[in-house]
Amino acid sequence: MTRSLSVTLLALVLSVNATVALAKPAAIQNWEYLQPDRDQVIASLNVVELLKRHHYNKPPLNDARSEKIFDSYLKMLDPSRSYFMESDINEFGKWRRNFDDFLKNGNLDPGFTIYRRHLERLQSRLQFALGTLEKGVDGFDFTVDEELLIDREKAAWPKDVAELDDLWRKRVKDEVLRLKIAGKEPDAIQELLTKRYKNQLSRLEQTRSEDVFQTYINAFAQSYDPHTQYLSPDNAENFDINMSLSLEGIGAVLQSDNEHVKVVRLVPAGPAEKTKQIAPADRIVGVAQGNEEMVDVIGWRLDEVVKLIRGPKGSTVRLEVIPASNAPNDQTSRVVSITREAVKLEEQAAKKSVLKLNHEGQDYKLGVIEIPAFYLDFKALRAGDKNYKSTTRDVKKLIGELQEEKVDGIVIDLRNNGGGSLQEATELTGLFIEQGPTVLVRNSDGRVDVLADDSAGTYYDGPLAVLVNRLSASASEIFAGAMQDYHRALILGGQTFGKGTVQTIQPLNHGELKLTLAKFYRVSGQSTQHQGVIPDISYPANVDTKEIGESALPEAMPWDSIRAAINPEFNPFKPFLAELTARHEARSEKNPDFVFTRDRLALSQELMHETTVSLNEEKRRAQQKAIEERQLALENALRTSKGEEPLKKIEEEDEAAALAEAEKPKKPEDDAYLTESGRILLDFLGLSSAMAQHQTTR
């Protein structure tokens, strides 16, 4: 859903002599080679003009926007407030309300000046860390009772070099202690950290003017929304800086998370998903090619890490991963070996199974259709192949097969479905409704385009439920939202991802701009943006919605609504929702899988709220032991309830669980969320049937 924009790129010869003078610390001349060039100046003016004319919101570029740009830029450069000093921030503060004017005039010098100061401070800190390590890691006294503030997003900026030195002494001490508790020997710790900091210094010295320009312009572009981004010429081949590695990669969507690279979601049927050892919110800390030495990537830029992960089809990449299930300060990692390959269309194809349940003393069969992605073989379609693969065609065939098996209802499983073809979301909706609108697209000029199912008739009008979770996104949200708005299906599971915006790529004279120019709305008029789809009955989340999802992104555009396209008079579910919810809660309160998911997330959120860590080894080990005991108790309670052998220690869990998952044949009855969805659907059938009989006999 992109429109081509007719934009005449600015081609202006500009004078950039109007610079704002700053007092220069002695070492700043090391970075004086980093200066904006004419192409970058013109590109910046093009970005200003494109955002002014075509961004969905068209917010003004004024003093208020300038303050957002300033804060965003500082956060990009120094998210943990560990490099700049209070004096730097005060010095830059005179520009706080001037970035709108700088950008309108093509003056990039202030942005470059701040970046050069950042490089100077970063170089100084890395040199300090190396100097600290040169004294030997055995020199740290881990009996001293002191703490490190780890949540520094709102911390005061260090007042002077002495305060920075103390902060970095504690940071290095914390790194050493984490690795020591993770089981590494002193010599190995010293070698690893020395190599890490030296590599970061070496990469620092390779900084190019384009690196500065991209960071600065993205601080500007992403002050509008997180999906509006400038792509440098080198990165223009990537449609999204949150790069999907589905082609000749590992099949994962990644994003920067301070000094780490975090997994956002896995591509269904992709190489990473197949390992069963990588999950959303995991952090990648090392990358190795085949059997080569592992490269530590902590502190690397996202695009640099992606270049290491990508490679020829059939080759092997090894990732060192810190699982999201670890405690925040637990650096215990595992190495996952992945064979790079393109995701095959047939592996993402919809699949069916039959869920057999005994419910209230009676046997039932429910059809389950799992849809990993909304796919369409455009190449085969354009070639006139009558047997081209598409989600709708495959689901239609599966429904027919399930009806032949005389199922009592159908559950559509959209968990972890990150979206895909909008056309398929619309056509799939058409299988379950008589006729009408499926999704609304509001453009930046205010015009609303209506996508609709124009084919009369319903292919399947039987009982239907749709199962979603936090990783159900985009086209999944459009389909689930339409099913909810037409009151065609019960929506069950977790709040969906919430990405309801449309982007297009616009070429510049230098690089490209990915621009948000439209927004999706459900046929009820509600946006899918930010809020996603709220289920009729909610299940415990298996990921923290504050960490994963659109609402977790800075400057995410808000939820809103427009005029509804439909207004169904009758909602068959409404009279029964309270009773359905009560029955679900009574079952799930004692269901081992639901209890485990709730308790594990609660523990994770509790640990995430900790803002400091002890640098006393005895205390730290005691804290780590207490956390591992709680994690082990949760895991063993689940295993015991299923008749499985308890684990002796938590480290066994990941490998054992992955191995069991990969080898065990999957039955729909083993999936607690799927089984509960079936029971809710059967509850509804029973309640509605009872009401119908009651009304008939009155």
C-alpha cells in the first residue's frame, strides 16, 4: 500500500559557512576530518521538504520539534549517559531550540560538532577502560559493598572527569564480575574485555562522515515516528533498518538496544525459528562464520552486526546469544549454529490439524488452521500459473477438507504471524463475511481509501475463533480486526503488535528516505496503530509488551479513530462474554502452562524494575542463586505437572527444552493455548445453543 510521490528533489548550492562556535577540547582535532559535504546538505534539505509535504502527520518543524531532535540525538549517542559530561550538555543546550532553523537552512555543522565531541568522549572512556584492565582483573576488590546504577536513562549527567572515571571503574568492574559469575577464568575475562574495547576503539577510528550524517538525520526523521528513517547509500539496499534477514540470512528481525542487538521477532519457518533456541528479546553478543573465532559485537551498530550475520545460502553462522529468560544481570550465554537459507514459500504455507476435545462429557472435533504468514506467489500469479500459492487459496482448500471431516468449528491460529500481503488479508476476510469493506487506509492528505471484499457470499459461516499474540502484526491485525468488527469470530490470546502505519521508500540525491505516509484503520474506524487488536478474552503474555511491540518504540504514533465503514447491529458473542471469560479464568487459574507463563513473566518484569546491581561478589552470587532457584521452581512445577523429569539446575532447561521441542511430534492437544481456545469456542456453542432452545420453548 504505497503510493509513488511526485517530488522534485532540491538541487541547491548552499553556503555552510554559518557555523556556531564551540570551545574545543584539546583532542577534538582528531575528528576534524568529519565534515558535512554538499550531497549531504542537499539530502538534508530534501528530507525536510519530504517530511513537510508528505509525512502522515505533517507536524511543523518548529522549536518544539527542535527540542525533540536534540533529546533524540543525545539519546542515540549516549543512551546510558556515560560519555557526555554536564558541561557538554550545557554547552550544546544553547542550540536546543535551534535545530529547526539549522535543518531548514541546510546547516549540518551543529550536528557534526556534537558527534565529534561524542567520539572524543567515547575514545577517552575506552582508553580509560583499557587502562583499568591493564592493572589486571584480579585487582578488583569484590568484597567492597558498592553498587552500579544500571538504569541511567534519567540519571544526572556526570559532573566532571572524576565522576566519569568512577562510573567507568564500576562499569568495568561489573563486566568482570558478570563474566566471573558466568564461569570465565580471570585470564579469559581480561582477554575478552581487552579485545572488546580495542575493537571498539579500532572501529571508532573508522568513523566516516556518512555515519555522522545518518545518525543526525535519523534523530530528526525518527522524531516524527519510529518507521520514518533515512537510509544511507550503503544501507539503501535494506528496506528497514530493523532489518529482516529472511533472504540468505537467519530469518529474524533485529533492532538496536543500547549496546546490544535484540531479536524482535522470528520469521516463521526461517532458519532461526527452526533451531527452537532463539526467541524474541534475546540479545546477540557474538557472531562467528562457520568454525571461525567468535567476534564480540557488544557496542556495534545494528547494520554492522547484520553484515556479519548475512552470508551465502547454505553457509553456517554461529550466534552467541543471551536468552531473554535470563535475569537482567545474568550474562550466561549459549551458542546457536544456524545454516543460512531463504525461507521457502511452502514452509510458510497454511497447515491444518484436528483438535479432539472431550468437553462437558461429549467428544468434539475442531479444525485448526495455522497461518504463519500472509503470502502470495506474485511471480507465479503474473506468469499466469493457475496453481499459484496464496494464503486465501490454501486456507479455502483446508476449510473444505476440515468440513469433510465434520469438524464442529474452526480456530485460525495467527500467533507469531508478522503479516505480509495486504491483498491476502483482504481476500481471506472475504471467506468469512458476506461482502463489504475489510480495511481503511487514510493517507496524509486525509483521503480514506476503502479496501473491500466484492465477492458475494460466505465460504465458511460456521463457528470461528482467531488466536493471536503480541507477535501477530500488520496483515494479521487487519484480518483479526475485521473478524472482530464483523462479530464473525471470537478473538482470543494476547494484545497484538500494533503496527498500523504504511511506509514508502523515496529516493534522494544521496541515500533514501523511508517515509510514513498512511495509516490503517479497521472497518469499525479504530486504528490498529499502537494499540493493536485487543482480544475478546485475553491469555497471559509470553513476552513483555513494554519490551516488544509498537508501543515499546519511541515516538510511536498514537491510536485514534475515524468514521466507521460498517455498524453491525447484532453481536452474537456479547451476551456470553462475561460467562465465557469466567469459565476461561476458572480453567486457566489451575492450568500449568498458563500458570507458568504468568509467573515467568511476572518474575521477569520484577527483575527488569531493578535499577542497580551490587558489585559485591558474595551478594551478587546470592542474588543470582535466588533468581535461578525461582526460575528452576517455575520450570519444574510445569514439568512435574506434565509427568516430566525435573531439572537439577536451570542451565539444563534451554538445551533440553529445545531438543524436546524439535524431536517431539506436535499434537494440537499438547498446545495449552490452542486447547483453551477450542474450549472457549465450545463453551460459546453450548451457551448459544441453550439460549436458542430456551427462546424456542418459551
